[in-house]
Amino acid sequence: MLAGATAGVDCFHGFLNKACIIQNQKDLTSDGIATDPWSLCTVEQVEELKALIRVLPLWSSGIMMSINVSQSSFPVIQASTMDRHMGSSFQIPAGSFAFFTIAVLALWVVLYDRVIIPFASKIRGKPVHISVKLRMGIGLVISTMAVVVSAIVERARRKQAIQQGLANNPQAVVAMSAMWLIPQYCLHGLAEAFSAIGQNEFYYSEFPKSMSSIAASLFLLGMAFANLLASLILSTVENVTKKGDKEGWIATNINQGRYDSYYWVLAIMSFVNLFYYLFCSWAYGPCADEMVKNDTKTSSSKDPSEELRRARSVADERTSLFSSLPS
């Protein structure tokens, strides 16, 4: 299987390489520039295209996390029907719970760079570095957990609303604290801290410097594409679950709808996406930071006495060579 995949990749690369092969000297000007850039490309342009195509599968695996994060309107609706009081007088606005996502994201970045990595390096006695692909995978796992928590909390909120006789009153406040929504917001922030930052580092490390602008915009492109897909998923779920006069899962009345079931659909999709990411990560092979880490391990595992003998032999050969030269 691996040999077949490698052969297919080599064949595709060979196909792209034809774009920079000079078939006729008339294709070049006297300065060595292609007369028609659309029919003859430079080697650099072909290699940039190869790098972009190679990262697209891993890029697509990160879209699911952005789809989960884009479901920001539902928690706001949930919060508006829950008790948002902190103390006797202060009430958190329903749209302000997203603060916890941003706060966790910022806090984790600081702790990761200034506390966790230095502390782990001090304990192990050598620099510790979590690979970008591992961080991206951890982010996808946490994002899946966030959607599962969202489904559980919404199920509990809806059950409370029905038991309190508020099924037909979507504006009523359920006797359930809105603080139960904070864990899912925090998990979304932690998922972005791992996956989003890991993706950006991955693109910058895998692309040449001439593609820095593409590396910077690729994650944002994924978020834009995720918003479109989220709308498509939402419309599909609503059309499939709506039967006749019966409202679908995404009902206007949140107490009669099944937002929890919609969250479970996203959780299942996120779980399947984890296996897709694992396959894409395996097919991609080692990335730049993993190759550097392996080279460091290889050089550190060599016998110092052997390296010293090799260096001495090279020095002796150079000495004998220079001594044999005429003065």
C-alpha cells in the first residue's frame, strides 16, 4: 500500500515537473526568461505548487475544528434562556461568554511558552518540543470533546425547561446556571490554542520563504471555508429532520428543538475527522521540525570517541596532503 502511494506521488510529481522542462530554445528569450510564462514555469514555481498541494490534505482536516468553533450563535441562544447572574446584581450578557474562549487561548499561549516548555525542559535536562502535527491532533481531540460537552449541557438544559413547563416559552429563563456553558467555551479556546497555532507553524515551516503570505492566509481560508460548510450542514440537518408541520432539530423555539442532537452530529463528524487526520498525517510523513529532531537524536547518539577518531583521521589526511605539496 505504501509502495503504491509512493509510486503515485512520484508519478504526479513527474507530471508537474514537465512544466519546467525546456522543449525548445525558442521558449526562452536571450536573457533566459520564458517567452510564455503560462507554458513554461520556473523550477521554483513548480516546487511551490508541490508544497501547496502536499499540505492540502492536512489543511482540510483542520476545517472540522473551525466548523465547531463557528457554532457561536447556539450557545448565545442557550445562555439567554439560562440564569446568567453572578452574585445578586451582576448578570453576564449572553454574548459575552465568548470571552472565556479568548481568555483560555491567550492564557495557554503564555503558559506554554513561558512555563510548561521551560519546566519540562528543566526536568528532562534537554530541550522539549511538541511537534506541530501532535499539537494539531491534540487540538482536534479537544474540539471533539468540546462538542460532546455542548451536547450534554444542552440536553440537561432542555430537560430542565420541559420539566419546568417552559416547552412553549423560549424566552423564559430556566432554573439552571449559565456557568455550565463555560467548560465548552474553555475547551474551544484550548483547541484553537493547540490546533490553530500548530497549523500556522506547520505552514510556515513547510513552505519556502517566498510563500510566507500563503502560509499566513491558509488558516484564515480554512475558517472561511468552514463557515460555508457549517451553513450547509445546518441547512441539511434542518431539511432532513423537518417533517410536515413538525419542526426540525434547529427550531426557532430552542425548547422544542433538538440542538443537543445537532451537537451529537457534529461530534460524530469530528470523531471521524480524527481518523482522517491520522491518515493524512501518516501519508504526509515527517515534517520539518520532526526531521530536525531526528537529526539531533542521530548526532547525539553517536559515540564521541568514534567521532574524535574520525576527526583526527581527517586532520591527518589534510596534514599529509599539504606536506606533500611543493613549497
